[in-house]
Amino acid sequence: MAGRWRNLPNLFLKALVIYHAVPNADPTLLVGNEVGVFACHRPGPGAFWELYEVGLPEARITDLEFETRTLRLTVATWGRGVFQILLPRVLTKINAPLLAFGAYDNPSDGYQHALVATADGLVTEIYFGNPTFPGLGEGPLNAASPLPGLVVGIAGYFNPVDGYQHAIAATRDGFVHELRYGNHFDSDSIVALAGYFNPADGFQHAIVATRDGKVTEVFFGNPQFPGTGVDVLATFPIDIVGGFVGVAGYHDPRDGFQHALLATLDGALHEIKFANPAQPGIFVDPQGPVHHFDSESIFALTGYFNPSDGFHTPLLLPVTVKSPKSPSATQSSPAQAWTCLRNSTPVLCPGLLATLPRMVFSIFWSCSPIAW
């Protein structure tokens, strides 16, 4: 065998190990002989062999043992002891020219993270090394907004104060840029959740309300822009609103906004408009709360935009329905408590949808006054 590999010493081979440094690529061959361990990264005719002497003494090799899960190579020698070496592993291949590289460990998710900046302005995250979830994941962090200028350095870290992972990139034009991503919610902090797909941006969206009064958007699932984004839309004062009891979310193609509806314990129905490319910004209760109910009367909330009638329609499940004349009395007829509002923007018209053990009400409104 040694005669076929011309630059490998023509000595008796004691052991052979094959491992894949790059998945689905040519394997690396490791052989032990009378003088040490030799490695060949591209086996075949005319292959080049080199002495793999990192941390190893010059000695006769008696055995090699390779652990595929940990990439740990154990080398037994004649009279010089037993040695272990961690073999290199290629995590992934980046096609664009590389400009900078950084790495850090995140104790909050158990992964090791590598940040790679490329000439196309993208910062790609590679996460790996979690023993509970073996494997590797990767994806660009800023596919929608590549960095301007050439990156000359990048660093990353996890901040336990805000719950975000941070990537800091310096560009040749003198600017330092920050990317925040990967926020995990605290345990037991979520009180309400809604989800929807927005065909306008190709993302799936989740609206999350938490006990601290924050309303957070999480967007994901766009195959053209892999990864997950997290944005805090608004923070409501818990001492005033009392907390959240329901969330609804949807995209309105008519006004170009995504809408989040939130029912709070003080009986208010709030609206947040955001993510309109033509009108950047986040608008919380632009016309004031959509409607007020009796305090702690809302039990559940969902909602949607109906393109056939142009209305936004939240569906609410009240705990009790009280008459405005007698707050302690349970109302028997919804018509006595609800009336259509005129000459106001937005226009509201509550209506009874169904009679159940608890009644379900619909409030629908439009963006312009309608004569009822």
C-alpha cells in the first residue's frame, strides 16, 4: 500500500483512520507507522501526505482510535504513552468572500455561536455544540439589510440583561454596527399569543404579550430570508392596564400595515399598527383605544381583517355583560348596552355574533366614517 502513495514513507502501517472533516466531501485519511501519524486530506492518485505532529512525539505508532461524535483521535505509541488530539471539523462552507470572523458561547441556549462577515454585507450565524440537540444550524442575520461598507472586524456576545445576542461589526468607512437577535422569553412570562402569515413580506408573524407589559413581534419562516427577527412593538404600563387577556394579529392589504389588537384587564381594546414600508414606524392607539368594556370583562380575544367588507373584526368573549345603567346587573339583551357610534374615526359597530354560555361580540371598524 505504501508503494502506491509515493510521498508516504515506505514503512509498515500499524493503523488507519478515516474521517470526514467536510460533510459529503472527500474524507481525510490518517495512518500510523514506525515514525508517527501521517495525514492525507485529498486521497487519490498523487495524493500529498504530511506528518501530523501537532502535540505528538516522534515514536512508533501501535494503534489509532477515532471517536466520530467528538472527533477525538487517540494515539497509542511504543514506549512514549497514549495521546489524544481533537481533529478539526469544517462546520459549513460560505460561498461569498470572507472578511471577518468572531465566536462566543451562549449559556442561555447551550450553543456555541460563530459569526462570519462576508463581502456581500451579510453576517451569518453558525450555532453548534449543544449536546442536547446535536447538529448545526446557520442563517444570515441581516438578509433584509446588508451592512454598508466592508467589514474589518466582528464580535459577538450574549447579554443576560436584555436577553439578546449581539453582533458588533466594524466597517472600513469608520462605522460600528450592532445586530440584536435571538431573544428568548423568560419562563412563564407569556400571557397571550397570536399568529398569522403576511403575504406582503412572506414571513410568519407571532404577536406575544408578556407579563411585564411588552408586546413583541417575532417574524420567521421566509425561505428567502432564513432566520428569526424579534422586535418590541410597545410597552403598556401594567399598573394602569392591569395586564393582557388576549392578542390578535393580521395584515391589512388596504392600508399596508400589520395590526396587533390587545385586550387588557382594564377593559380597553388597543391597536398597534406597524411594518408599513410606505409609513415607517410603530403607531400605538393612533386614534385612542378602539373600545372600552367593563373592567376585567374580556375573557378572550381573536381578530382578523375581512377583505370582502373592508372591516377589521375582533371577536371577544366577555366574562359578563353589564348594563351601563346598573353595573351590577347582568344584561339580558345586548341591544340595551351597545349602540353604533356615528361621526367618529374609526367607526365602530358592535354586534352580537352568537349566544353561548358566554356571549361572543364582534366589533368591526373601518379607516373612514361610514353612515349607519
